[in-house]
Amino acid sequence: MIKGGRDQFAGQRVLLLQGPIGPFFSWLSRDLRELGAHVWKVDFNGGDWLFSPCGSISFTGTSNEWPNFLRILLRRYKIDIIILFGDCRSLHRVACEIARQNSIRIGVFEEGYIRPDFITFEQYGVNGYSQIPRSAGFYRDVILKEKPVIPVGNTFWYGALWCVFYYVASALLETSFPHYQHHRPLTVLEALPWIRSLGRKVYYSIKERGMLKYLLSKKYFFVPLQVYNDVQISIHSTFKSIPEFIVYVLDSFAHNADPQYYLVIKHHPMDRAYNEYGKFIQTQAQLLGIEKRVIYIHDQHLPTLLHHACGVVLVNSTVGLSALYHGTPVKVCGTAIYDLEGLTFQGPLNQFWKLAVSAKPNKELYDRLRSYLIEHTQINGSFYKRLPKKNIFDNM
């Protein structure tokens, strides 16, 4: 949706807001300048400041002061395009609205729709705010293209390192940004949940030994959960929380699925540090009389689970695209760019349990959608480490 490739930035006046944790927006600033752009960057906390290019602008005011502060920057520097990471962060939502009011372009980065070798970059918005076509008929005319892809490889330890630096800097400079509110606690104490996460990972790897073999002997529907504060839940769905979604799915399964089917609910690995839904799921399943047909898991091989599932139920996750790749029927309960007739089940969830077998995704339509997404919304790369190509936008 950002047209013109790397040449579109020549001579443009670009304002960068908050980026992903780490040096990505610093790399981006340098790459944009190499393409002939004029770049300014706003910092909202100590972590932003640590990873910002020299000469960045610190915003230390309240959320009520942010709109006027931004309007002044836009006028002073005659900004052509605002670039940010995540269009649902509160300060970014305000920025997007102000940009639209002033006919200023918006470029939004987000985690890749196509994992693991891509990041998303769209104009106007991503996910529920994405402007990509939502008609299956549109994609039937898309020409399939194959682009060379450089494998990203494992980025976990890069991301972990940047995260440590970011949180420490934010804590040390907290008094310099007294009004900033992050979407998670922004203190060094945030390390404690991740230590707990490591312990839980070890515990469940032992407890669930042999689980995959057991599951493959059953007929099951698969439900991948999302992180507790995912905006796909809070903004792009009608659910207020993960537990509310769980109750909704369990109730529908209990009253509509045939008795021979099991329901496999998988915890999100990035939520392991914060939540554990085992007792909650067990209690709700007992109330519905289906406790023997509901299985809660953590770290099993996802592609195998998707390939053998009778169907997948989710709010909106890239797991949905992975399920479609495996030819598995999918029911979307939120807002997803791939929720198209011919790809996903379009009826109510109550009908999905019995009709999933007739809702196999159209492989050609999936291939054309994937090709379009890569061509128009994806950049080959990672937020956490640089690929060999010199400029981020070389990989568009």
C-alpha cells in the first residue's frame, strides 16, 4: 500500500514517532536520509531516547498536551509523512487522526503478516485499519509473483538484549518523562515475569511430554490464544478480554460440536510471563460438562497441530494465515485481513463445528492473497537485526 518503493522518500520530510523496542528506528532514520529524506524523531521515554538518532525531540508533556505539541511539529518542519510502529497505541491513534485531518501520509510498521521473514509496512493502518481490499474477487485477478527472500533466522536473543537496554533506560530516565504511560509496566521489575516465564516453559515441556502424539490420535478443533493486552482483542474485536473469548468458544463448542471432537486451547508463548488460564478453563469446562473434551497446552509444534486440526477458531492472529496454508478450515471471531469468502468460514461459530469439513480454504485464493500481501505490505527483514542488504527499503 506504500507505493513507489524506496524512491518515494527522496526529498520527503519524515517524522518518526515510537518504534519497536531496539535500534530499528535509528537504522530507519539513517536509511531514509540515505534516500534523500529529511528526518525528525520524537522520544516518549528513556528507552526511545537511548535508541534514537542524535538530535531527536523529547515529548515530556501529558497526553492532553500531545495533540498541540504534534501540530506544532507538523507545521514547523512541514512534515509530509509520519511513520510509527503500531497504530493502536494511544499517542499514535491521536497522531493518525491529526495526520488525516491535515492530509499528511501515515506509514505504519507492525509485526509481519507473513512470518518469520517479513515485517509489515502499510499506509494508513494495519490489521483492522488496513486498507487492503477485502473482496475475494479482487484477489482472483492478482498475478502470482515470487520475490527472493533472505531468511531472517533466530532473532530471540537480539530482541531480548534490546529489551533489557530499553527497560533499564526507561527506568533510569523515568523522571525525565514523568507523564509517559506504556502499554506494559516499564520498570526493571518487568524482568521478574520473564523469569517466571522461563520456569513455566521448563515445567510445561516436562508436563506435556508425549502430548503431541496423544493429540494426533484425536479429532480436535484448535484455539490459539493471544497475548492478554493484544489490540486485536481490545480494539479489533467485540471481546473485552481473553477469558471472555475463552468462555464464548467453550459455550459454543459445548452446545454445538459433536461428542467425538476435542477442543485444544493453546497458550500464547509471549503471554506465558503474565497469565495462566488452566484453572479457569477447567472450571468453565466443568460447568458445561465438557471437561474431558477440553485440553489446554503450551509449547507443542504449531505447524503439526494446524495441519491435523479439524478447524481453527481465533480472534485475529497470523496463526490464521498459517492454518490456511495447511488447508485447515478457519473461523475468525474478530477482524482479520484474510477473513474472506472462499478462505475462512463465513457463518456463525455455532455452525462451524459441524460445517468446518465443507469450509476448506481455496488454495489458489490463499496463494494470490499471500502474493499480494508480500508485494504490497511486507518488507523482508526484522525489527531486531539487520539483514545483509544495505537499506531497509531495498527489501520492499
